Amino acid sequence: MQYWLMKTEPEECSIDDFAKDPSAVIMWDGVRNYQARNFMRTMAIGDEVFIYHSRCANIGIAGIVRVTRMAYPDPTQFDTNAPYFDPKSTPDKPRWDAVDLQFVRKFTRVIALDELKNEPALANNPVVRKGNRLSVIPVTKDERDAILALL
DNA sequence: GCCAACGTTGGC
DNA sequence: GCCAACGTTGGC
């Protein structure tokens, strides 16, 4: 079992979108960064993912979801009408992948970025680094335990 | 909304 | 292969 953190702007997809139907499976599409894609390709079913809300009033970790389907070609890359359309991608040579995610839990409060920055166990995690743009981030077991201990 | 930091693109 | 220009991310 591996642990992850994925960033999202809550106006696009928030922990509440998972929580409102805990049985629903949401396709995590639109990742257009090679490093993030490569991390997604190493995800396994059952891996736990912290949902991080960025670019919003309450920045931080809002809850946990889990992987229900391993990486597969992101259909939005072929959709000329989608904002994530990639003209350099073809069905026999897809560039981008998606995974499927399902609700696990919503935290009683958002763990704020400031708290993450103040937690020594997270000092090496990209999420607290200034200017970091990686939207799919591996989280070690120790880091995961430290995050949950902040609740 | 601003803007620093970053990843990607493309001319050379 | 370099690197300037560009577009995007994301905290503030």
C-alpha cells in the first residue's frame, strides 16, 4: 500500500464531491505533467490519496480517497471539445493517464498548509516547498502518520 | 487579481 | 542541446 497526495481546486473537484456519494467512482483526469503522470502509473488499487485543496480560501488537506482503478488512458486528451484536449495525443499513442478514485473520509477540518509547513516530518515533502507545482505527490508512511496526527 | 516559480516549447 | 519566451500553477 502506497500513500499519495493529489492537489485539486475545490471549485473543480473537492472532497465534498466524493463525500456526497461515497459509492461513486470519480475519474481523476486532466493531469498534464509528466512527473505527475509517472507517479499515477505506479498507483495500485487500494492506495490512499490525501485530497489537497489549492487556490482557495481554505488551503490544505481535506480528506482521503482511495484508488479503485489503476492508470488508464485519460479520455479527455482525445476530446477536441475538452479543455484538456491534447492534439499530440492519439488513441494508439496516448500521452496522459487517469485513475479512478472513491471516497474514504472527510476530515472534520481542513489541515492547513501552515500546519503542514510546521510539521518537521513533512519538511522533505514537495507539498510544503515554495513554488512547487507537482500535483501528484508520493507520501511516505511516516509522513502519512504525521499528517493524521495533526487532526 | 497579482506575480513568482516552474515546466514546456520551439528557434537556433 | 541551449535557453528565451510562453503558459500555467498556486500562495498570498
